[in-house]
Amino acid sequence: QYKFRDLTIEELKNVSKTYPNFTFSMNTYTFKDGSQKDLLNFSGTVPVKYGNSYNIPIQLWILDSHPFAPPICFLKPTANMGISVGKHVDAHGRIYLPYLQNWSHPKSTVIGLIKEMIAKFEEELPLYSLSSSDAARQSELLSYIAKITEGETDMKSRSKIGGKNEGCFNKITVVGAGDLGIACVLTVAAKGVADKVILLDLSEGAAKGGTMDLEIFALPNVEISRDFSASADSKVVVVTVNSLGNAQTYLDVIQSNVDLFKGIIPAISHYSQNAVLLVASHPVEVMTYVAWKLSAFPKSRVIGVGANLDSERFQYILTNLLKAEVLAKDAWVIGEQGEDKVSSWTSYNLAANQTEGMAARNSRQKVANRAMEVLKGKGQRSWSVGLSVADLTDSILKDKRKVHSISTLAKGCCNINSEVFLSLPCILGTKGVLEMVKLEEDPLVQEKLQSSAGSIHDLQQQLKL
């Protein structure tokens, strides 16, 4: 059921006139979350000049929200063709183009998309001719590639085909050029942890505001780009984008962010297949879950900023304002960002006597409550979150194995059985989460975590991934 049937039909008529070799059909497309839809798709060849003239076979799937959503594009290699993995094509033949990322009706059209596809393919030919022995191996892969183009994808197998070596160059990409994105660029650059910082500006129109200022007052090792290929081989990718739409409900706001992520995370994970994804978008627990699902990265390499800032502030307040330095060493803010966050401890040395132990625990909790009250008065401005992001990237890139309270998959912790992300103390290194630190067993804390997990899971069930 196409929502804008007349617009879709009119555009496909234009495609048929320009490229009469294309054949149209309706087939079932299986999305990464397992959901299925009957979608219009068309296959054919586009002419590409790369020294000689070539006819490049492609297949485009038209989503039911077309023309307000871009098509899903694949190469369709024959048995004697090999895929050249590059800036705009992955090992499965999925096509990534700036035109797709910046798709906006009515200025974006399928004809315009194909024209850009041809132009990019003329810069970097996406297919090559196989020798007879290679062709035999390629035919073995074709059934797999066919499943990919029909939507039956196993993204986790990408690393086995055509992957690149990371090297030792420390490159960070920040996605989103709003106040938070720019704050992250400035703080990461100031921290000096990266050899290169890429700012991906996905906003409409020319560079403006802070992005323009970054260009004017050029910082060493900072590059601004609108092309996802600029992020290639990043060690850490920080996602800061938030929808600025006119959503009416909280669920609508989150769904708008989910829709943004659909156009960002697959491209990011294509270009930086070994990166750690660090999510700073709101709400961080839900958007980290969305990034994990869309990237198909292992859970250890998809984290959110979570309560890292709150935990650092909490420990600072305990040590410097309340003079409880011993308590601060093992004190953490965990759970859900906002009003439902809770303080906890990773270890403790209470008196052996039960009565004395209870008194010590009560005294400790009073100090923690005072610290949490002070913490409530501290807002989270862009620059402060940026400092937290720089702190996390420093631990990751330098493999510090430092403990941070970050959003991580909480399933299996505190009797949580659903796939939700909550802030928990974890040891961070170059591969992301190396280990989750064991929390003190506290029934009240566990109850709060389980409550947060339940509400987050209910919310996630209402989203369209």
C-alpha cells in the first residue's frame, strides 16, 4: 500500500522513459529487524564510461513512503563480475551515495539518483571482470548476494568479506553539526587524543553558524564534510544528531530520531566496520539500542554517553564538597538518564558486625543522598556533554581500561531479561566495553533498574525500526 501512489507512479513513468531497459516487479523485501513488506523494485543497467563503456546492473527497491524516502539500492553482479568494495559500495553490493543521505522531496528524484550513481561509478568502477577461476568462486557467492539484495541480510558477516585493516591512525568522526556536535569536536581536539577529527554536517543548505566558524578559524586535524565516505576507518564515531521536527508527542520525537538514524547508522557502519559507536542523541538509552540494531555491531562496540558525566560530577561532589573521598572511589550514578537515575556502589568495606555494618551503610547513603541533591542542580549543557565525550574517547583510543558509567546492553544484569541499554559501570578499551563491573547487591537499586528497563522496553516496542 503506497502512501503516495500517484507521485510514485508518475516518477516511475519518467524512469521508464529514460531507461527503457529497466524491468519492474513486486517482491517481498525483508528488513534487518525481520519485518517484511511487498515493495516495488526495478532492475536494469546504467551506462558508465570508465575508459571503455560498461553497463552496470543495478536493482532499486522503492519504499512505501516514496518519494519522501530514498530507494534502497544494490548492484546486481552476474557470475563473471566481482564487486569492487569502495567509497560507495560495500561487499554485499549495497550502494551508498550522498544523494541518498541528503534525499529530500521534491528536489530528489530517482532520475537524479541514477545520474549521481553513474557519475560516482565513473570515478570508481564498482564491478570488475573475473577470471574463470574467480568466476567459479563468485557464482558460489551470488546466491548469498541475491539474498542480501532481497533484504535477507546478515550484517554481522560483513567483517569476513572485504574488510580493511584499522592501522594505527586515531581517527574520530562526529556526526551532526549542532551545538553538541561542535562541542564534541572542540573538546576532542583540545584533549589531543585523535590524529584526525571529522565533523559530518548533515544539515540542509550551506555551512552556517558554528560550522562556518570552524571553517573560518581552521583547526589543525579537523575536517568538515557532508560525505559519509570522509568517516572511513574511524576508530570512534560519535553520533549527536537529534530531530528538530514538529513532532506532537514524545513517541513522535523519538521516532523522528529513529528515522534519522536509519539514514546514518548503516552508512557509518559501512565505512568504519571496526569502530566503537558512541551515541549522545536523546533519549540516549533508546537511541543506543537503535544504533546497535541498525549497525549489527557487537554489543561491546555500541555504547551511549549514559551517566558518565553524572558519575564524574557525583564523585567530584563526594570528594571535594562533602569530603567523602573514600566513598567516592566506588560511587556511581547508574540506570536511566534524567529523574530515574540512581546512585550505587561497586564495592564496599563495611564493618563485619551486622549492626555496625547497617549503621555504616545508612551513613553512606545519607552522604550519597546529599551528593545527589547537589547533582540535581547541575544541568547538562552541550560543552559539558562534549567534555564527557572527550573523556570517553580518550579511554577508548588510549586503551586506558578505565571504569565509566555508560549506556550498555543490560540484559542479564539485575534480572533484566529484555534488550535494553542502561548506564552501568564498565571497563572501556579500544574494543569498547571490555567488562561490566559488578555492582553491590542492593534490592532497591535493582528494583529501580528493573523498572527503568521495563518502561524503556515498552517504549522500544512502539518504535518502527
